[in-house]
Amino acid sequence: MTYLFVAHDLAVERHVSDRIAVTYLGAIVEVASAATLHESPAHPYTIALVSAIRDPEVERRRRAILLEGNSPSPVRPPAGCRFHARCPYVQQTRCRDEVPRLRRLGDGQAVACHWAEAIMAGEIEPSESVSPGEPDPVAA
């Protein structure tokens, strides 16, 4: 039996789901097991969502991310990556022009981000909207 559980709270989803798909403006940006998604998110939007979880264990080791700007219209999504206008890891190349395809990273994780591996490896740093230890991030 399979259930589709739709929620806006990753902390709840972690406890009731084996696998989680994260969407942004109607497109899947990341799919992974609940454990993988929480321990090593790969898409910048997922990283921001995980940073906003109110959980003492997560809060001790997270880097809080405050997303700036408003979400674009889902009726007229932007060219390229749908998240590029709010992404703290946006790059000058590819992000604004090329739609990233959902691709496998390994261990059942898939991500739609051109730079996921470089972000996860720490080769690309987020913009100044990241505050280590900030208690109340808003990741909308």
C-alpha cells in the first residue's frame, strides 16, 4: 500500500514518510529517503527548508538560511531554474538560462540543481543571507 502525504512541515514528514519529494513552483527539485533528505539535502531549496526545522538536534548543527524576495508566479515560472531568483547559491552561468533536470546523485537521491555536488562539497558558498546559529530563519 502507498500513501501520498502532502505537508509543509519537513519535521512531520520525516516521521511519517520513507521517501520525500520536495517541490518548488510545482516542480520536483529533490527526492530522497527521509533520513538522507534531512542529513544531506542537495537542492538549495531543500537546504533552506531543513535549516528552518524547529528541532533541538537540528538547530545545534544547522546554518540558518533566510530566503530573500518573493516566490515567482507558478503560472509564469522564470526561465532556467525555477528557484534561481531566491537561491543563495545562484551562479552566473546555467541557473538563469538552463532548466536543471532531475538526476540521480546516488543512494536513491535525485536532485534538479546544476551545482548540487559542488554545494554539498562546500565548493560553492551561500550568499550573505545565511546566518550561522540564527534561531528563527524564514524559509518560505
